[in-house]
Amino acid sequence: MEIQIDIDDKVPLFTQVMEQIKQAVSSGDLAAGSPLPAIRQLASDLGINNKTVAKAYRLLERDNVIQTKGYRGTFIHPDAIENCTTDLNIWVTTELTKSITAFRHANVTDSEIRIAFADVMNTNETKGN
């Protein structure tokens, strides 16, 4: 598997890494249990920041596409093929759209929605969520 990064693309770099790993899993180029390069190694190979690769790996692990086994490394999750279709961004957007539509039907202004959203996000940040 070879990851290609396009720094001129509007798609964030971490998303490009994620999408290409998911594509490699879906196409069978990466099978369950296959090792992935270490974060530093992949970042160096791609010429990008370690934090960018770390974010991609963290989100792929959250989605059960990869799994980290401590110092042994990072590997493709046994259920990766099924989990490659998971896109939490689409789900979040859909749920927010439903909520905003309900708020607007109740005549809540966009400004009130933004303020409430910011308040909820700030409250959750202080609680560690």
C-alpha cells in the first residue's frame, strides 16, 4: 500500500490518509492483521507532521478500522472491512440538520442556535468529553 498526499487538495491531509487506508482495506490490499507503519515513519515518508498521521490513526482506531497494540505496533482491525463504511461526519451532519430544522420550526433564531451550541460544546469541554 502506498499513500499519496496532495497538499493542494481541499481535503484535509489526515482525511486523505484515512480515506486511502480505508480504500486499501476495502480493496483487499490490506488484510485484517496487516501491520501499518509507525506514526513517525509514515509522517516522515509522506513529508507531513506527526500530529496529522496521529489524528488519522486515532480516528481510524475510533472507527475500528485499525487497532493499536502498544509497542507492538498498529494493525488492521479484524472487522475493518465492515467498519470502513462508517462515516461519523455524515451521521453528525444528519443529526445536526434534524435538530436545527426542529429549532427553526420552533422559531429559534440562528444566533440563538449558535450561542446554545457554543454553550453546550464549552460545557462538555470542561467535563472532559
